[in-house]
Amino acid sequence: MKSFRDPVHNLIAFDDNDQLIVDLINTKEVQRLRRIRQLGMSNIAYPGAEHSRFLHSLGVAHLMRRFLDLTALQRGALESELYEFRHIAMAAALLHDLGHGPFSHALESVTDERHEKWTTSIIREPETEVHQVLEAYQHGFSEQVASVIEQTFAPSRAVVKLLSSQLDMDRTDYLLRDSLFTGAGYGTFDVEWLLHVMRIGEVNGEVEVGLDLKKGQSIAEDYIMSRYYMYLHVYFHRTTRAAEVMMEKMLKRAQDIRASIPGLDGLNRLLEGTLKSDAPGAVSAYLELDDAILWAAMHLWTHHSDEILQDLASRLLDRRLFRGIDVDDAKEGHRMYEAMAREMAERGLPPDYYLTLDEVDSHTYQDNYVAPGDAKHNESMQTSKEIYLFDDEGRAVALSQTSFLVEAVRKHDVTVQRVFYPGDLDEK
Amino acid sequence: MKSFRDPVHNLIAFDDNDQLIVDLINTKEVQRLRRIRQLGMSNIAYPGAEHSRFLHSLGVAHLMRRFLDLTALQRGALESELYEFRHIAMAAALLHDLGHGPFSHALESVTDERHEKWTTSIIREPETEVHQVLEAYQHGFSEQVASVIEQTFAPSRAVVKLLSSQLDMDRTDYLLRDSLFTGAGYGTFDVEWLLHVMRIGEVNGEVEVGLDLKKGQSIAEDYIMSRYYMYLHVYFHRTTRAAEVMMEKMLKRAQDIRASIPGLDGLNRLLEGTLKSDAPGAVSAYLELDDAILWAAMHLWTHHSDEILQDLASRLLDRRLFRGIDVDDAKEGHRMYEAMAREMAERGLPPDYYLTLDEVDSHTYQDNYVAPGDAKHNESMQTSKEIYLFDDEGRAVALSQTSFLVEAVRKHDVTVQRVFYPGDLDEK
Amino acid sequence: MKSFRDPVHNLIAFDDNDQLIVDLINTKEVQRLRRIRQLGMSNIAYPGAEHSRFLHSLGVAHLMRRFLDLTALQRGALESELYEFRHIAMAAALLHDLGHGPFSHALESVTDERHEKWTTSIIREPETEVHQVLEAYQHGFSEQVASVIEQTFAPSRAVVKLLSSQLDMDRTDYLLRDSLFTGAGYGTFDVEWLLHVMRIGEVNGEVEVGLDLKKGQSIAEDYIMSRYYMYLHVYFHRTTRAAEVMMEKMLKRAQDIRASIPGLDGLNRLLEGTLKSDAPGAVSAYLELDDAILWAAMHLWTHHSDEILQDLASRLLDRRLFRGIDVDDAKEGHRMYEAMAREMAERGLPPDYYLTLDEVDSHTYQDNYVAPGDAKHNESMQTSKEIYLFDDEGRAVALSQTSFLVEAVRKHDVTVQRVFYPGDLDEK
Amino acid sequence: MKSFRDPVHNLIAFDDNDQLIVDLINTKEVQRLRRIRQLGMSNIAYPGAEHSRFLHSLGVAHLMRRFLDLTALQRGALESELYEFRHIAMAAALLHDLGHGPFSHALESVTDERHEKWTTSIIREPETEVHQVLEAYQHGFSEQVASVIEQTFAPSRAVVKLLSSQLDMDRTDYLLRDSLFTGAGYGTFDVEWLLHVMRIGEVNGEVEVGLDLKKGQSIAEDYIMSRYYMYLHVYFHRTTRAAEVMMEKMLKRAQDIRASIPGLDGLNRLLEGTLKSDAPGAVSAYLELDDAILWAAMHLWTHHSDEILQDLASRLLDRRLFRGIDVDDAKEGHRMYEAMAREMAERGLPPDYYLTLDEVDSHTYQDNYVAPGDAKHNESMQTSKEIYLFDDEGRAVALSQTSFLVEAVRKHDVTVQRVFYPGDLDEK
């Protein structure tokens, strides 16, 4: 039995039936997630948002357990299937974010290697404690868990969907959690009712996680609205994006000049630019990274001889952030970018490190949070694009067909286009 | 106008009347508090407890403002006094924790310089942005604010007491905040009611912050019980203390061997052991310190050639914590310490870095949180030891005289004595 | 100073500046609202919904006070006007529901006299304590307060709008309150933020209560969605409507047979069918009515010799409710109603007392809660149909133009059409 | 499946495994509890406290189900026993308050028949729907359920203790519920943690419900403090007691003059003074009573020819309450009572109906809420007087021995002595 107190779910407890989960929590790879913030730079706009990926991971495993326990009572064929794969589902829930590094999106822009890839690499790497715990539980288990996270696990599509779909335990936890810790005042919904009306059903021969037709529509709308507002007010917050854009620029500069940072090994090797999750030794080097390494690097770089790196690091530490100007569309954005780039170059400032046309958009009802460049990736993913409502006979209808609200949200994605640049330069 | 969302107080807003506070928030010394956790290592036992000292500081300023606004309506002589010193009171509230470093108690054990001292040094240091903002507001203002924090401000004892007494805005915020973020389930009380029944009065010619006699006793008890439980379950949590003790040991070792950590300037200069808050250049070196610096140092030290430093850093990072054994009293504790120290020495392990007799105790109703060695310091402080209840005529009676509960708590301080050592050695 | 604890607002306190409000609260007409449930029969579907109109009235006065205190800080011309009319605004807020009787909508269907009419009659009636307290405060004050409630108060349109508009203190309180007490899980929004971003402005020469353009759109949407869900899940809940329809039928029968109920004076005189709010003695008779009178009448009627009255009363008391069948539109509804009425008549059951075509609809973004027959009435009211967003220069834009969500909600009113009848008869 | 929304527990759901509970909820005897307030006259001091005994009864059944589900996972012998008696436990939980009448304590003072007696009479009465549902489920079941409520059920002492002991589901629900609905700000505790650390154990051969020794002490203290504050601030509130005392006086007068109230049958037959729960026809007459009957009676009595009855009813309806004067001890109380009685008699006012020496006290850690005259009764009850803490081997230690707080509370019962009389007479 291991229990945690949590501001979101109050009590998260795993008892002796879930000893595997307890053992996984104690591995150093899962413990590392304590040192990585869930929301990267969002604390700059919402100072409460300091929560770690560790607690989010516990929360997803907790929700998965709760849902499995609730459905265990109503044993249809699909539910029995879930019961059989309980430990796979919970392990995948706990481990799904294992590959996140510090400020993942900024980091990925430098390495071109996604955190999802790191997650499965860590699970499959024979040297990791996580891998060893999974294999000790059952030979071949690590491969099964990895395939759930990769969404290719064939024996139970329900398990895959519970972790990654329009209505999954991952999003459910992070929306509630990000809402509470930011104090944003948006983004909450009634998770008790959601779990109460969730159903497993089949649509066109594919298992889907959905909701009860009669009782589920409003909570589904609430959940979609929650996502909408969190993108609008939190994930795409101007100040946060400014800091994230600066982080990208700074890391890009560091890599370009192969800055040597004695001793911060994981970061150094990463900046060598050769680090791919399947390169030899890459996993152990990657696992050395956490938020502190990056912040400490910034401290060091404020004394660095490279003027650009020194300048960007100082700005971030002292919170002298880039200014963001909204633009109406891509065309206007590009025009403005070009004009400012020319002017900047004339002043001797390299636009590569000081100017960004930032386009973030979220298809609230279709895709995951899409940072620039993610779109292609997500499209290849196998998550279904709909939330289904099931009637008492198990027939499904798509939420976007029954809900005019969801239909409206669907047509109005949250799209934000901004040009970021050092506004203080205007004043000089 | 500047506003923040906060999970504790929901909305913290400072309008144009409080432009000074807004300007102070924007200084880099206040911004640095974003990078220092309120509860040091408590997140190891309560993973939600990642909140920063920055948000706590905003919370204290917010409570101060709310109380001043509430009392402004009921203008007696004492309340008018408060009105006059509004900006001093709010600035002191915002800045009272400015001198905290990362893991303050562990750090103080190495440097023997307290964070309160750093706070006033930073405020008085002409180079700091905080100092300059205060002086720009009014010449001599920094000295006044510093004296409120030092509890020597003579013009209004009420302002001093509102920030530092048995019932002050500082404690009120941190109890609520630590309770919410830890999810501990203890430690909450009704802050609306507390503010509603707070009174300013005089006792033996000294101004005191107290409560309404008829309406305030139960909330006072609730508040005292909140403190009691937070010490018991959070601040003195065995796992947390284990990590804190290890942090002390590690820093002590680093200092003893003058470990060189290229580039982590603040930390390096600190470890040189000469850093006093009134030494030349000390303030700017100290201000470079934050949690990330210490965590990055730990990463580096896991590769250090000194075996002890390398071992302690690795243990902390991988969460292989010392074991803590409860002892009944100081005598038993010393006996056990001596016996274990001998055995340890025989095995070639230096007890100075691997064995601690940890005595923490809190006089719930009398003193501040007392880490080892703090007791002396606190006694010299001028905070009164009582909470007073005022009747309609302003006559005071001490809470400990009217409340059998507080009387009981007063006699039963939270005292915990434990011996900490590396438990895994037993198993070898 | 008078204070109340409240699950919604926590602490509701009126201090010596608001002695008028305290005196009004102590009148027996306001006290009578303790005995009238806010939500009539909704407790049949949501057993927590037992809250009284008394507490709602306190809540509206409390929100009015909070808003006035917040705006008092930012003294523009419009805000000064508000300050001047503070006591009128608060008195009107407290008294706005004074004329509600038990199960108002059912009662109004029998008497054809609306509760709003009773409210102003009670305020103007020289015999009432409320009238006397208002006149004692200032000669002519009762007339001013009545005119605010009637929305004709010319000296300050802002005061009128704060009490009755798309975004007023009345709705704000009842949405939050009904959501909490029902436990419905919908209908909450962040009232702190709402008050923080509320603005007073002018649109086409008319004062309007609106919101800050930059900060207010999402909370406005939240508020509109809150209304939408409360109609859908609470106010128009099938079980609740069944009970309300039965109450109407029962009262109609009682009036038709002029049932004599010895001693329940108010009810008897009301059933005489001649009771208009401006008839002599009408106000004092009306003030005798409360929920208990109607429930006790039902108890008595279960022993009544009239079979229909006896049957309807027994059904309500034992919760054997009418069955409700959804119909798609008015045409289908009328067809079904006619067919069932014929069949019912053949079986000797009078459709007048056993069959209802119930059409309830709410233009979420335009009108008040519209029970059958209310539509005409509301149209004559002078509330504006829009929520405005004001920019920093005070220019207004309509929410429905900036928000695609509100635009969508506007086009999809909550319209429910059902035929209610005694379903148990099918089974015989 | 039947589900309810609840402000306290959020979602209360009984699925097909608990069809018996659903059927019991639908009986008219359980439905009657909707019309009886949990806290009698407390809404006079706390206007939110309008919640019904119906919702409390659902809450107790819900907590019982939750506890049984949690313990079902850890099948020791005692837990298996619980599993076997699941339906008895839940039925008893739902029905334990079935015999409450309106304003029970006042009513009992007139009839001298306790509500507990009515509860079991209703369950055993062959005519009631409750009885029939229980017997249809299993022959003899009604007797078993009644014996659980009477605390004599031998097959499982654990079931008895879960419903009636120092730490039972009944109190757990009502403390949380009364705290929330009053908005009192005291009386909450962490019910998730409580359920998490509850244990079943044996003490001196008797099964007891207790708590985990290591994890349960603080929550036990919190729970005890919750009771303490609820007595102090809610149950014994001066204004509430004034109204309750007046209700007693009024009912006494009505009985003394055998006031005829045409048609309010249950009340009339009760006032005939012969109604005992085992008299023929008594149960059906008693079941006609609810809060509305009493309030309607008051309305009628304000027109009654008996001056005393008329006066007392008018005072209650218009909230002109008796004044309460605190007295230090019984001796002073009796002296004051005698003096005032003499003076009153001289003025022609009968003290029997206008003067009360009210002694209420609660042994917070020992007994149930003790209204005057209850003490004898409770002593004969078989509830244990202690909360036990169990270590990992199942050894028990009494909470009062490990907790200095509980020890202190135990010595300081909430005892309030007041003389109530019509204070307005002083002014004449």
C-alpha cells in the first residue's frame, strides 16, 4: 500500500493488488519526473503552476484505476477485457510521460526528437529500472506497455483509448490539474460525473471510450469547453509563449555554438546534436536532464563569452521577455516577419535568435495540444477524432452531431499568430 | 493594476493605489523568489508542494491589503494609524521573505547566516532594484520597511504585529497555502471569518493584533490546531526531515572540501565560507542562488571524485533516503547516536556526514517553526507570545486563559527526536 | 452589524453603514421568505435544493454591496452615481423577490397575478413593516425602491441594470446558489473574476452593466453556459416539471370547486379567485401564504370528498408523478394532446385536470426563465437583450458579436415540449 | 441504478446490486423524510440549514456502501462478516431516522415517545411499504434491520457499530452535512482520509469500528473537534434554542387545551396525548406528520381563541423570540428561574408556558447529542464510549489515552445553561 495526498484527487492510493505500480513509482526514472514541471514556463503567467509531471503521472494512474474498478462491476464483454489488462493499463498510465524532458517543446525544436519516442526508448532500454521492474513482473511486459503508449497494442483497443483518445485519463487529469494549480478559474468539470457516465462501446468494429447518451452530453460539452479555455487562457498565454519562444532561441544558439558547459553532462551531450533516442548511451544521457539543469545552464550562460547566448539567458532569468504582437493571419504574419527581420539585420541583430513568427493552434475537438510543427505528427496518430455517445443498446452517435456547442467549437479552433521580438529595442 | 490568479486566494489584484507594490513585484530580487520553493524538500513526501516563495509573498501582501481595507471602514485611532502606514505595511509584507535562499535551513546550517539577515541586507543594498524602487517612492523608505521586518519600527507597532506575531498575515498565508498544495487535509481554517473578527487593540500599552472576544475564540483555536497539525504531518514529516538532513550533510561536505563547481558562482562563493550578508559583494553573490543551482550541483557532484560528496548527492537525486528512528528523549537519542557513531566509524564511515540526531520541536502556541539551532534566535525576537481576545470595550484577555484547548496544546509541544542514518547499510 | 453564514458566499455581513438593510431584514415580510423555497418543486429531482428565497435575497444584497464597494474605488461619473444611490440599490436587491408566494408559477396560473406585482404592492402598502422601515429612513423611499424593481427608476439606470439585466446580481446569485444546493455539477462560474471585470458603461445613451473587453469574454461565456445548463438540467427537469404541472392542476381544481379549507385563511381567500394585489386587504391575505400552507392543504385534501382533488393531492404527497413524453414540436404536441384528451374523456377522466401540453423554453441569452405564458410579459420589460463588453475608452461591443459560443447558444434556445399525464393509468 | 446529486458527497449512486435500497427509497415512508428538516429550527440562526432528513439518510447509506466496498478488498474474517451482512447494513443505514417527526425533540417532550421507538415501529408495522419491501426481499428481514437499529443485532456487532458508535456513518454524514449547509465554517474533516484509515477490530471480545494507529489519530481528533464545534456553534446556538424552547411551550399548550385543529389529522391525534408507537393505528397517524403540518398549525393558531396558544404561535411565526440569559451553573439557574417565575406569575403570565431553564450538554467524546432528558436514555444504550486505534497486529488502544487533545475535550463538555423568557415584556 502506498498513498499520496493530492490537491486534485485528494487521496491517491495503490494497495497490494497494485504492487507493480508501487514498484514502478520507486524507480529512478519515474522519480526523475518530480524534477520536471508539467507546464514548462507557464508559471511565468500563473505563478501557482509549479506542479510536476510526477504528480500528473500518479493522477492518470489513479483515474485509470478508478475507471477500471467502476467498470469491473458491470462486466460486459468489453469490460471483462479491461479487467484482464488492468496492470498493463495502469502501468501505461503511470509511464506515459516518462520521456518528457525539461521544457519539452523547446527542447524538441533543437533535437528534433519527440518525447513520445524517449518514453518508449526508456521503457525498452534494458538498463533502466523501469524496464527491469516490468520484466520482473512478467517477461515481455515492457513491450506490451510500450505498445499501449504507441497506440498499437492489439489485444485491447479499449486500453489504448483510455490512455489516448478524445476522452482519456491523461487529458482528464491534466485539465483538472492545470486548472487547479494555475488558479485560472476555467477548465474544471465534474470528474465524478464523468467517470459515472463513461462507457466502453464499439463503433465500426473499433472499441471506443465514450459516454452514456442520455447522461453524458453536457459533461462532454463541459470537458470540451474546459480544453478550449485552457488553450485560450493558459497554454497559449502570450507571456508564457514569449518565454517559451525565448527558451527555443537560447537553446538553438547554445547548440549552434556548441557551447561547452563543463559537467552538465546530459545537456552537453544533447547539445552535441547527435542525441537520438536509439543512439547508444542516449537514454542514460537524456535521463540526466531536468528543469534544474536548464536553469543552472542559464545562470552559467549569463557569464558566457558569446554575446547572444549571454543576452538571451540574462533576459530569461530576469524576466525581460520578448514582446508579442498579434497578427491576423499567416500572410500578414509573414509580411511583418520579413519587414522586421530586414530591419533587425540592419541593426546587426540576427533574426534567427531574436525574431519568431509563432503560430499555435489547437483543434480543440480534434487534436492534442499542437505546438508548432506537431501537426504532421499528430495526424499519423491513431486516436479517433470523435467522442461517442452510446445508447442503452450500445449504438453510437458522434458528439459533434448531437451537440451544437461542440459543433461550434469545432469550427472555431483556437488559433493564435504572433510575432515575438525584443520590445525593449524599440525604445532605444 | 496587476492581477494574479492563485489557488489559495483566487484573485490577487493590486490596483493603481498600490503601484509601489506592482513596481516591487517587477524587481529581479522579488522575481528570484519564483525559483525558490516555499517548502524546500517537502515535495518528497507531498508531491504537490512545489509552490514558490514568490506566490506566498504575493499572498501575504494580499492579506495585508484585505485587512487594511476592512479596518479602514471602522476608523478608530489605531485603525487610522494603520491607514497611514498602508504602503509600508504592504511593502514589508511583500518583501519579508526576500532573503530566503534554496533550502534555507540546510544552507543556514553551513553559513551560519540567517535568511532574515539577508532580507534586510538586500533591502538596504543600494545596488538592488528593490532598494531603488523603495527609495524612488520616498527617500528613507527602504530603512522603514527593513525596520518593520526587523520588528523595530516604532511609529506603528500594529504594522509590525500584523507581519510578525502569533496571528499574522505571514502565517495565515503559509498555513493555508501549505495545506492546499500539499493536499495534507489538515491546516485549513476559515480565513474570511478570521479577517472578519480580527481586531487591533492595546495590551499593557503595547498594540496587539487580536480577535473579537465573542466571535473569535473558535477560529483562534482552529488556527492554532492548524499550526499543530502542519508541524506534525508536514513540516516534521519523517521523509522530509530525512532529505533535509541529507542536504545539510552534503552541503557540509561540499564546504569542507571546498568543492569547486565551475561557474555556479553564488554557490561557490557561499561554499568558500566567507559569505556574510554584510560582506562586500555578498548580496549579489547570494542573489545568484536558487533551487536550480543546488540541484544542478547535485547532478555534477554525482560525478565528483570525492566519494562522500558523490555518494550523498547520488542518494538525494535517486531518493535513497536516510532511515529515521524515533527516540523517546534527548538522553536516549544521545546514547543511540554515540553507539551508532562508534559502529559507523569502525566501518570507515564518517558519522559527521552520515549520522544525525535530529531534534525538531515547535511550541505551537509560542514560537515560529524552529529548526535545530533556531531556538536561541527566536527568543530574542520581540513577537508577543499570546493571542489576545478583545471585548467591546477593548479589554484584552489571553487566549490561553479562555481556551482549554489552547492550554492543552501549549503544554504539548510538537517535539520529534530521531536518529537518521543510511538504513541500506544495515542490509549489507 | 449583522452577519450570516452562507454556503455560497461564506460570510454575508452588513455593518453600521447599512443599518437600513439590517432593519429591512428584520421585518416580517422579509422573514416570511424563509418559508418559501427558492426552487419550488425542484427538490423532488435534487433533494438538496431546499434553500429559501430569504437566503437568496440576502445573497443579492450582498453581491450588490460588493460590486458597489469595488466600483467606489474607481470613481468615474457613472460610478459616483452608483455611490449616491447605494441604499436604494441595496434595498431593492434585498426586496426584489418579496412578492413570491409558494410555488409561484403554479400559483400565478390560478390567480393570473404575477409575483412582481405583489412585490411592489407589499412595498407600497402602508400597513407593512417593510413600507414603514423604508419611509422612516426617508420619506418617499418606498416609491423609489419600488420603481427600481419595476425598472422605471430614472435617476440611475445603472442601479436598475444591476438588478435586472442580462448580467445582474439577481441571476448571479441564483445561478451560483441553485448550482451549489442542487449539487447539479453545472452552473458554477468564477464570481470573483466576474466582479473584478464588471464595468459600467454607456451604449446608445443608455447606461449598461457590462464587462471589460479584454478580460471579460470568457467569464461572460461561462455565465451564459451556466444559465444554459441550469435550464436544461435543473429548471426544466422532467420530474420537477411533472410535479409543477400537477401542482397547477390541483390548485386549479381547488379553485374550481372553491374547496373550503377551514382556517388556512390566505389560501382560502386566494382560492376565492378574486385576489388581486391591489384589492383591499389582498396584501395581508397574500402574506399569510407560504410553502407550509400549501403542503398542509394537500394533507387535508387527501381526505377531501372531491375525488379529483383528493386524487391529485395524494399523488403529489406520495410522489406518484405524472409521466412526461417528449414531443418534437408544437404541432405534434397538439396532435398528441388532442388524441389523449379524447381517450381520457372516454374513460371519464377530465383532461383539464389530468393532461397538459407543457411548453417551456428559455432564450438563454435573451430572456428570463420563461414559464408557460410568461413570454408576453417579459417582452414588455425594459431589460436590454445584450451583454456588452467595454474597451478602455468605454466603447461597447455586443457579446454576441465577439463570441461564436454565445452566438451558437443564442440560436439554440432550450425548448422543451412534453405531454404530461398519469402514466399509471396505462397499466390498468 | 438510481443516482442523486448531493452537495456533500457529490454523487450518490445505488446500482443493480443494491436494488433493495432503491426500492426502499421509493417507499412513501422514506419519501416522507423529504418533508422533515434535519436541523429543526436551526435555519433561524443559519438560513442555509434547510436540508432534509431524506438526503441525510441517503448520505448515511452511501457512506456505508463506500466503507463496505473499501473493506471488501481486504477480506479478513471481520471484513468477510461485513460482506455477508451488506444489505442489512445498508438498509439499516437508510432507515435509521425513519421515525423522526417534525422538530423531534420538541415533539418528544409532549408525547414522551422517542423517535427511535417510532423508527422500529414503522419498520415492523405490516401495513407500511417499508416493511413490505423488506419482507419481500427476505422473510424476517425487517426484524433483522430493526435489531441493527436497536443495537441488539447479534450476528454482526460490526454492522451495529458502523451505524451507532463513537465513529459511525450516521455522525460522519450529519457533521459534514450540517457544516456545509449551515455554512458554519466549522465541522469539516477529510472524509476520504477517514474512510481510508478506518479499521474493524476486536476489543475485549467485542467488535469495534476504529482507526489505524499510525495514520488515524489526527483525523480522529479532527472528527472530535468537529463535533465539539458543531455543538458549540450550531446545535446549542442561543437563537436556535430559543425557538426550540418556544416550540415546546406551544405544543405543550396545544396539548393541554386539546386544541382542535380540523383536518390536520396526525397532529390532532397526537395531541390527544394517547399516541404511543405501539398503540393501534398510531403508526399511520404519526406518518401523517411533517414540518408543514406544524407550521400550518401555527398559522391557524395565530387566530385561535386561546390567548396563550395564539401568542406563542404568533411569536414564532414573526420571529419574536424569547430572550436567553446564560447562567453559570444549575444552582444559579434554579434560583433565577424561581425568582422570575414568581414575578411572572404576579403579572398573570403562566411560567409553564413562558419560562424555561434550559440545560443542554454534550459529552462530546462520549454521548450522542443530548437534549434535556435524554441522558438517562442514552446511558442504557450499548454504544461504546471510546474510539479505538488499532496497530498492525490488531491490538487496540483507546484514543483518549493517546491523544491529549481528546483527553482535554473529554474533560470539558459543552454545557450550556440558560433561562429563556419573553424579553419584550421587560420593556413594557
